[in-house]
Amino acid sequence: MKKRSIFWVCISTMLTLASCSSEELSVNDKKSQLNSITSIDEYDKSQLMNQFGQALSKVVFENKEVREFLKNEAVSQFDKNYDILWVKVCNEQIGNKSLRNLLVDKTSETLMDQVEKEIPQLNVLFPKIAMLGVEPEKYDTEDNELPVIVPNDSCNLMYFDGECVDSIPFGDAPAFNVLVVNENSRVIVNNGMKTKSGANSYKFIDPVFDGTQKEKKTKSSVYGIYAFPNVIGEKAINSYNYYNNLDPNANNSIYRQREYLYYGVMPEQQIGTFNSEVQDYITFIEVEPEMYFIISDQTSGNNQTQNNTSSNINNYDPIIKNCNNNGTATVSRKKRDFTTEELINELWTQGAYNIRFDILTSKSNRSIVKYIDVKPEDIWEFNLEREYVHKTMFRHSKYTYTINPNKFTSKRYILKTPLSLGSWDLSTEAKERYIFICEEDSGIENEDLIYINMHYSNLYSDGRTETKSFIFNRNIASDDLGMTSIDFYDPIIKARVAGISYVLGTYYHTGSISFGITTY
């Protein structure tokens, strides 16, 4: 790896020491162990993934057509991520051989059979490392220095040209393109069902991941998306274990999950008692990137060079410093690169966005008001453009970063403290709750009177429908982020994925901001 040898040789010893203790395998120990395997019975999943990654690195190094194919497949984002699902591509012809046979040439038919049997979700990620400006789209396929990384128990091992050459601590990211061998969490591979090409078929765990379909965005919509147990909570997962039938009329229908949580109702026991300690919570939010141009509007007298130590700074929206007419800004420095924190301080004024949630329930004619304060780096990937000028005898090295809000992408912000929406007793409250969201700015308050139809439960109440009036207060200068409704019978969890994550039954989206809810 000639181009990168300077970068990696300088830190490879530190990386190994930081990521692998004296009781764990070093790079050389791991390589020896992999090479010493003689029987298929000795393989476990980790070893199979390492053998696959080792062979893939050799094929990628030697074959430009393979590099071109992998790049194009990743950029197509069939699952809305830069994923290359092995069962989808293994039989694709590259030159006069399939991709699978190219790897068989470096290993054996027996090994590849075992890999595909034991790891049906086998995947190769061509990651986008936004902060460092590393993008699959920019990769030059003439460059055969495309290492393959395989996560292991103690560290990430790097393979290049068929050799294990380095290890990377968890959490560190190289400043160049790599491939990562992992398992796909957005599809389910049907091991026994074959496509016309002979590969195992697959399906998306939820239509939201289908990158082959054009995405339709509505003013207010709900749809599924995945989340991990730490976001959903144990009690909600327990409710899914009892109520997981997609049939809305079944005793164990997913639409009855809140009945289990609030009333202790079981499929075989349809009577329960309300538990006032259970509440609904917003656990994460996602803000559309184009909202930057809407919510970054209350600044310190439009002083974009605002000092980060200024008093009352949190009264203002953060905004990109010293930006030109198209909103972009550039910072540069000689000799030493920026840290992430330094880049944020150089590019952004301080402050936070005050996201306000007005929750309307039938129990009051005024909203319950909740706030979430977020910073730009919490909710967006900046996708900075990075330029590096090498040091010579006549000049210092120079690092330049450009930020362009038109290139922002949203990312999930998991709340450190979930936002409580309160308990939900259908004997005294309607089945719907309405949430109005804005980014609150200071200014003159306006009061409106709004009317909403509310429906009560036939099972726990009298089934009536009433028109409820609400007094609604909001500062005129605040930025509207839309509204949506929550129904008591919205499912919390729709499906489990490979035992590691869950598909949310309902994902709330206003067109400007999205959020997920759980109950416990």
C-alpha cells in the first residue's frame, strides 16, 4: 500500500496496542491462526468472515473490473445504504467468470459453500466517511489500494492483497476508501429460495429500505424503520413477543401492543387493570437537512463571526460562520489537521436549536409543551469536502475543509433522556394524540383557537366522537416543522430482524422532522 504506508506505518504499532491487549490476538497471531486452519469443522463465523475478506482483498487488488463493479453496486444503494449484498451479486459475470468463482480461485469451493451457508446475510459495505470526505462516488477504480476491513472481537483487521496488514481500533476511521465485510441488517435472505440466477432470494425487512423504489414524501406520514433494543426498551419488546400478528383482527395483533403495556392484557386474557406508571416516550428524532435554511434564522444581529464565548449565546440559532452567498464556507490550516471539535468551532457559531413539541390530548384544552435542544452536529452529517496539500521542501502541509449545507444528510439523534408524553388511559382519554412541532425563536406570542375531532374507545370508553377546541400558543417568529397524530393502536414494533434489531411499527414523519416512540 504505497500511498498510505506513511500514514499507517506511523501509527500501526499504536493502533495494535490500543485495540488488542496482551491476552488477545495480534495481527501476526491472527494471520497465523487463519493460515493454520485445515478442516472445515474448525471454522466459526468470525474465521469465515476473515477468510472471505482475505480472499476479497486479493481479488480487488488484482482486478480493476471487480473494483468498478463493487463501486457501481454500492453507489446504486439498493437498500438505501452503500451495501453490496453477497447473494445479490455473487453470480454476476465479471469478465469471463462470476464474482463468486473469482473468490473460489483464491480459496476453495468448500470454503465458499461454508461461508454462504453460515453467513446468509453476508454483505460488503463501501462506507461513506462523511467528516473525512471519503465517498464511494469519488473512488478512482484505477487505484488498486482498496483494503478490506473485517470486524473482530478485539479490533478491526485490515486485509490488503490477500494479507492481514494492520488493525484499527473500534471507533477509528481511515482517511481513504475501504471495504467492510459485515452482515446486512436491512434485508432478510431466504436461504432455501433461489432466484433465476441460482442465488438465494431476499426481501427488505421494510419497504422503507427498498432503494429501487422512488421515495414519496407526504406532509404527514407513518412508516416503519429499524431500531435497536436500547432505543425501544425491554417492555416494548416483551409486548411484541405476545402481540406480533399482522392480522388486525387477531387476539395477538401487533395493534394491541399498548393494551399489554398499559393494561396487562394478554392474548388469552382479555381483561386487565390500567397501570398509571407506564408512559409513552419519544426516543429519537431526525431532522431533514433542508431545514437548516429554515431554522437557522435567529442569529446575533446576523453576526456570523460571533465569538463562541459571547454571553446569552444560546438565545440564538447556530449558523455557518463566514459563509458566502451560496451558503458555503471554508477553513484551512497548515502543518496540523483539525480535530472534529476544532472543525465544529471553526465552522459554526454556538447555540442550539430549540425544538418544541406541543402535545394535544382530549384531557385538556391546552397543549403539553416539551423541548429538545439539539446542535447541528447532533442531527446532520455535514459531508465536508477535504483537501490536503502535501508538505514539500518549499511549503508546509495544508488542510482545507469546505462545508456546504446543500450536501447535509440527516442522522438519527437518540435522546439522552427520552421525552415523556405521559400515561394513556383510554377510559378517560381519546384514542388520538396530536403533536405540533416547531423550532422556537423568541418574539411576540400569538394565540389561536383550533378544533380537532377526537374518538374514544368502544372497549374502554363509550365510543363517542367529539369535537375538541384547543387554545394554541406559539411565538410568531418560530419555524413550523409540521404536525402528525399518534393513535393508541399504532404498533410499537412490527418485526424482529435477525435477533439484533427491530422494525418500528410506526415511524412518525411530518415532512420536516421524524421521531420514534416507545412505551414502558
